[in-house]
Amino acid sequence: MIQIFTDGAAQGNPGPGGYGAILRYGQHEKELSDGFRLTTNNRMELMAVIIGLEAIKKNGIPVTVISDSKYVVEAVEKGWIWSWEKINFKKKANEDLWRRFIPLYHRFKPKFKWIKGHAGHPENERCDQLAVEAAQGGNLKIDVAYEKLVG
């Protein structure tokens, strides 16, 4: 099984933000993170999941996403995303990211598990550290879709 631990952070909401993800498969582990100059916490939470899924090279291996984001976990587990898709994401935030996520969901059919954030879970704490460091780093990327929206 592949486990993807994720977290996102924004310094202000909106503000500079980052995501952190840890992929674990057997004895192998990979950390991923990046920062953006203007974004939101929810965008970074979802981006962490997307980047984690995009990093998987093989199909057919069960995937579990472990996140402290109720926004992401409940959107998938409660099926909200499919209702949003039916209405073409009208008046829904983060349409670009949800559209990027949907093919990944269909490809990997990940299970989602919510965990309480900042509660001493080692991988969640590490993902938070990665996200915050990325948000505070130099050379922050432009979250093009978001900045275009808030223009």
C-alpha cells in the first residue's frame, strides 16, 4: 500500500502558502513540498494531495491519503466533489484543482483518512513543517489560477 501524508499552510488566508507531502511505499519514502506567493490554506491542502498522487509511478497499488484537512477529506468521502462536478463547479472554490484531482482519483481510487492536525502525529507534523518552510522560502511560485481569480 502507498500512504500519502499531506498538509498545507497559508501565512494569512490568502497569503504566501505551501504544501508538504510524504509518500511511503514499503521502506521507501519521499518528501515533496513547494511554496506559492499568494494562495489559500484550502488550495494548499488540496495541492498536497494532488502532488502526492501525481508522484505515483505505478497503477494498481492501493493508495491511502492521510490528511488533517476536513475540506479535502469530506469533499471526497461525502461525495460533495461529484455534486460540484455535476453543476460544473458553479460558484465553488478551487475548481482548477478539483478538475486536476478528478482524473487522479479515477486512476488510483484512493481511500481517505482524516487525522487531527497539530496533535503529535509524526508524519502530519513533518508535512506541516515542510508546508510552512515552503511558504516562507524564497522564489515562491505563482498560483496562476488563484491570482487570476482574485486579480
